Amino acid sequence: MIEVQNLTESYGPVTAIEDVSFTVGRGEIVGFLGPNGAGKTTTMRILTGYMPPTTGTAQVAGFDVLAQSLEARRRIGYLPESVPLYGEFRVRTYLDFVAEAKGVPSRDRRARVDEAMERCAVTDVAGKLVSTLSRGYRQRVGLAQALVNDPEVLILDEPTVGLDPQQIVEIRRLIKGLAGRRTIILSTHILPEVSMTCDRVIIISRGRIVAVDTPGNLTAQVQKSANVLLQVEGPPDRVMAEIRRLEGVQRVAPRGDAVDGRRTYLVESERGRDVRVALAAAMVKNGWGLYELRPADLSLEEIFLHLVTDEAAAHQPGRAAEA
Amino acid sequence: MAHILAIFKKEIRAYFVSPVAYGVLTIFALVAGYYFWIVVGVYQRAGFQSMMNPQIAQGLNPSDWVFRPLFSFLSVIVLFLMPAITARLFAEEKRQGTAELLFTYPIRDVELLLGKFFAATALALAMLGLTLAYPLLLGLFVPIEWGPTLTGYLGMALMMMAFLAVGTLISSLTEHQLIAFTVSFGAALLLWLIGWAADGAGPTGRAVLKHLSLLEHRESFAKGVLETKDIIFFLNFTFFFLFLTLRSLESKRWRG
């Protein structure tokens, strides 16, 4: 549905994205993950035809975003990060304008606007001025605006930024609900968002793609051993020695400082081997207080840092990028 | 076509939900009305004098005594007001960030441009239309020569469109309304003053400068002379600046 090849965008001496290639299949939700300034917005602006790439090509629904811009744009619903809406319009009037501007035939317009408002739960503010809406409503009107021409592809730049937790949950549910028929690319710098909404993650850092995979695979790929977190009250030296003696344990290291005499340890063991039972038994046998014992999966956060710092070390610093 | 209409309606609505339209229309109606009252007063006094001096009576008609001075005066007001109408057209979209959405809708740049330009023109013509009350009013008391009056209106309309085209171009180049207004006003003023410089120039320079002066061309309409070359001049001028605006919009797509 979306095909991007060797996309590079430079602003004078600054390279925002470099040699970015990826494809997105029909009906997929893909998360574009990266720190601020990694090149997410630039890539999205190229896809939406707002900005031309310096080199490389991008196709949306089989249409080149540069050569067949109108055709490509007809199939895209876009929501920029800043959610730029016309504040002086009422919600319904605004959406009506967008539908007309996007070429929705006049006989369908009313129904389409109603449907988009219904979907994004903004029907109750249809008569309000856009400028008086709360951030959450603005965001949803922005989504309704993207949806009003029933596009095949949705491109959402940081759709949950600046929302409160309740609103974030609502927007995420909304986005998930839109999937299926539509292909969705959304960008974010919040990791849990990706694991919650996306089928696939594209991690971008300093304008380059550093990983493309499912959230699950990424976790598995980076995590080479099984880890357990253990909180124990006992003499640290002896505790560590005891743990090392256990079969299957590769490494043990204290984590953080002791609190009330308790200390947390990170125990790394061979992959596929669960050392938790043995650990618990050893602690109890020695009469140390066992306060906590839980598996420590690398969170996406850690994977992300892992990938991004590897990447940063591999490239010379200073190739900063603009969002 | 449908896209042009969509943009046109949106712009008209934007003019009337903001103070722009009301401000421009009010100022114009006030100033034009006041000036009309003055010239009619002058015309009236000349009418009294003509009873004693038949020579004055010969050239005493509303076209020469009321409408030509009125149009000359309105041309000056228009210099201020046309930039006020066009300043927001593109600058505001860019400042608010709405350009990012507007430019990603499936609308051709030319449709976008024409929608906006027609909206500005409609507001300007509505403004000029307010003054149609004057000949109608005056017509109750003296016979009006409708020919020269209407060509005068045509000249005004064409000149306003030319100023609007310049302002539209400048608005597409900046994201600050104030800059757009100031530069457009400066450009309009220059195009007006250029005719004055003609008097000091040599024969060739004089012809060129006079030809470039928008007010010079409008003046012949007010005299009741409908010349193709003047019409063509205004249309060319307008098209040229709209064309440049189109280029400026398109350049966003390759300049990034």
C-alpha cells in the first residue's frame, strides 16, 4: 500500500532523513518510532505530498507522491502533529469544507461528515467553534478531518501527544477501530503506544531506519537471555555468591541502592531456563527475606535505547536531524 | 471547479467571521460616503454659480464633477484596502499551520489560488458595489450619464483586481500578515507613484512609466473611454501576478 525507496531529504547541509526504505501492506498499522527530531515528520510530509524528497521515491496506493500527487493525495487522510484547524469555523462547517475540498460529491457529503463525526465522537460538539474545543476534542476533530473522504491510507503524526491519559486511551481505541480496511502509519515517541496499537514497528533514529519488526520480535531479538529481578534482605556478598552457585545463572548484578536493608538484583540466566524456583529455594534456605521475584523482560523502551545507542555509536555524532 | 468553489466559500466565510470584511467595508463606506458628500457639495455650488455664468453650465455634469473626482479619490483608498484584503490569504494559512493540511488535500494549486483570489475579488467588488448607491441617489435629482459612470466602475474593478493580484503574490511569500500588508501596500503605492515620475523622464521613459502606472490606465475609463488596450493591460497585469503566485505555490512542492 505504501512503498518507500531510498528516501533522502536534506535541508541545505542538514540531512533530515537518509536512505529510508520500507513498505507497508494493506490494512497494516505501522508505528513510526523515534526520538524527537529523528525524521518521522519529514517522512510523513513526503508521503502526504507536502514536501518533495531530495532523492528517492515514495508510492501510496500505487501512485507516486510526486509525479501523481493528486491521485496519491486523494487516497490519504493526514493529521499533522500540530492539528492545524480553522478555529473560526464550527465543527460541522469545518468538516463540510474539508469534505468538499477533498472532492466528496455533494450528495454524499452530509452522510460522510455525519459518519466521520460519529466515528470520532465529536457529534455533540458539531455546532461549537473549533477554537473553543478542548485539546482532546481538537484531536478528534483532526481525525474526523482525515477520515472524512474515507481514505485508504491514514497518516497520523503523533496522534496522542498532549492528551491526558483518558484521552490517550480513547484515541488509541479509535485508531485501532479504524484499522482493517485502512492502512495506518502513526508516529510516536512513546513506546507503549506502539506495542498497544501497531502490528509492526519502524524504529528511526537520526534520519535512518534502525529496525523494522513486530513489537514481539524486536523484544526477542535484543533479549538474548532471560532475566529475573530479585529483591532480598540479606548480606549482599553472600546473596550474590549464593545466586552464582545456582545452575543456569550467567550473571548477577545489584541494581540500585539498598532500601531498608533490601536490595534488588538482576539475575541473567541461560535462555529458556527458568531459575526462579531455585532462586526462591536458595533464599529461603539461607533465611534471607525474599520480597520480590519477577521476570524482567526488556521493555520496548530498553530495546529502543539499545538500538538507538548502538546506532549512535556506529555513526559519527553531529548528523543531527530536524523533525 | 468544485474545488475552486469549496475554497471560495471557505475564504468568504473566513472574511466574514473575522473583522476583516466588516472593517474594510465600513471604512470604505464611511470614507467614500464622506467624500461623495463633499464633491456633491462642490457640484451643487458650481450649479448655483452657473446660473450667473453660462460658461460653467456647459461642462456641468455629474460625470466630470462628481464621479471622476470620486473615482480618483477611491483609487487612493483602494491602495490601502486591497492589501488588507489579500494579506491573510496565504500568510495566515502558513502561520496557523493549516497550509500543511490544505496543501495535502487533493486540490490543484491553481484551484487553490483561484478560489482565494475570487473570494478576495468578491469582497472588493462588494465594497465597490456599495458606492453604486451614489449614482442611483444622484440620479433622482440630475440626469446621470450612465455610460461614463459605468466604464468608470469597470476601470475601478479592473484596477482593484490588479492590486489584489499583487497582494496575493506577496501573501504567498511570507507567513506574516503584517509584512504581507506592508509590502503589498508599498508595491501598490509604487505602481501608483510611477506615473508621477513619468513627467520628469525622457520621451521613451515617459511612455514606459505611464504605461506601467495603474492609475493612468484607470483614468481613461473614468473619462468614459473604453479602450481595449487598457482592458488588456489590466488583465495582463492580473494574470501575470497570479501566474507568479502559482509559481510561488508550486515552488513549495519542490523547494520543500
